[in-house]
Amino acid sequence: MKYAIIKVINGNYSIHAEGITVLTNAKTQFHGLCQTLWNAPDVISATVKIVDENLDCVEDYKECITHTAQT
């Protein structure tokens, strides 16, 4: 099974990583990305998810990040 980490940041979709064959590695990258997004001042909203080859969420690894806009 191969895994990917997908993300939507401020409405922009992209693949963070793909072709990951070891789930533990995908989880590590997932947590690192989430930490970065939680600390990023320019991120208003983001969703990060680990998906399998069928685009199904893996083990509920989905994080929704929301910050209020800074004025």
C-alpha cells in the first residue's frame, strides 16, 4: 500500500508527499506538517490528511487548522 499526504491551505489544494510505503513515515511527516501549519502566521485555514491509494483517510489522520485573521 502506498500513502500520500494531501493538504488544503487557505483554499489551495496540493500534495505534500506521495508514494510513501511505510505508514509510520507518513504519520511522522503528517505531524511535522501540522506543527508547521499551526505555527505559520499566514495560514488562516488548513486541512491535512493521510490517504491511501483509494483516497480514503488512513486511521482518521485528518487535522483541521483554523486561525482568526490578524488585522
